[in-house]
Amino acid sequence: DGLLARLRRHGVTSGWAGSFEGVLHTDVAGANARLTETCARTGGLLLPFGTVNPTFPDWEEDLRRCQEECRMRGIRVFPNYHGFDLADARFARLLTAAAARRLIVQIVVAIEDERSQNPALSAAPVALAPLPDLIRRTPGARVMLLNAASRVISASNPLARRLVEAGVGFDLATLETVAGVETALRNVPGLRFSFGSHAPYFYFEAALLKLRESELSPEQDAAIRHGHAAGLLA
């Protein structure tokens, strides 16, 4: 209730929500069902994005349930927690199956900064190099990277341009540096940023400040706040 009140206070009318519970549970179907029930009680404010783990033997059924039973518009994958990388053939099959169902696939690159992780419980950020070529081989794939901005987006990183050219979107929750949004848009032409907060893990207001401290045109601001996300849903 506190999170919903904070979102409404800042003018949020719709947001995409995942489940931290789904990251560690083997019963992802149960976690996805509970996520759906929770989002249904928000009056449309939150749209559920289910967890799918392609290393599980029956992940196809989890994907089917996400779309057909939970009416989800997209899913989230956590490669570094679920023990696969983006060159894994199982992930390629998942991306193809999601594209066939017209589901958005959000790849969570990191949940927690590795600098604050316990060495015995560490999860390295997801390596993204295989992704551009994989997307080009997967017609209809719609992919967004979460918590990747500070690692990938820079004028000197050729991978950033390859990802943008492949149609990959980014959220800005982990973007660092002052005026980071306007700098990133200037340095990486065609970059599609969507507003993301990583709340409640991060403070929602921290993400909002990223928009306020950058000089953005009305068109850029609208695209980040809702336009790019709406385009993925269309």
C-alpha cells in the first residue's frame, strides 16, 4: 500500500511489476500467480510481468500460463540467478517462443550492485555480447534490459550501439552520473530509454530525479515516461 501511494503521488498511471520472489523460488508458477493477484488489486496501476526460467524442464508451461491464464504482456528472465547465459540454446528457444506469443522479454542484468554483495552469495552481471545477433535471428523479438544502463551505455562502448541497432530498449533505474539521461541520448543515437525505478529496492524518487536534472525536449521526456513502453505494448 505504501508503494502504491508513493507511485500515485508522483503521477504514475501505469507500471510494469515483477516478483523478487520468482527469482529464488523453484515454483515460479506459484510466484507468478501471486504476482497476478497482487497486481489485480491495484486497479490497473501495475501490470504483472512473470518470471520464466528456461533451465527448468517445464518452462514452456510457465510461459503459456503467463500469457493465457495470467494475461501478462511480458516476462522477466534472470540469467545470473538461474544459471544460464545469453548464448545458451535454451534462452534462444525461450526468446523464440516469447516472440511467437508477442510477449515482451525483460532481461534483468543485475539486481544488486556487485560491490555490495556478500562474496558467498554473488551474482555477476549478465554478459550481453551475444544478444544483438540473437535478436536478429529471432523475428518479432521485443527485448528490454533492466538495470543495465550504467554498465553498457557510453559513447565508447560499441556494444551499446549494437544493442540499440538490434532494437533493444533500456530502463534508466541504474543510470549514474549527473545529467546522465541527456548525455546518454546524445552519445548513443537511437537509444530508447524507458522510465524505471527498481523500486522498492531503490528509492523511486532517485529515478525521477534523473529526468529532472537532464535537459530534455518535451518529446524526449514523453518518450521516456510512457512512449517507448507503450510502443512495446502495441
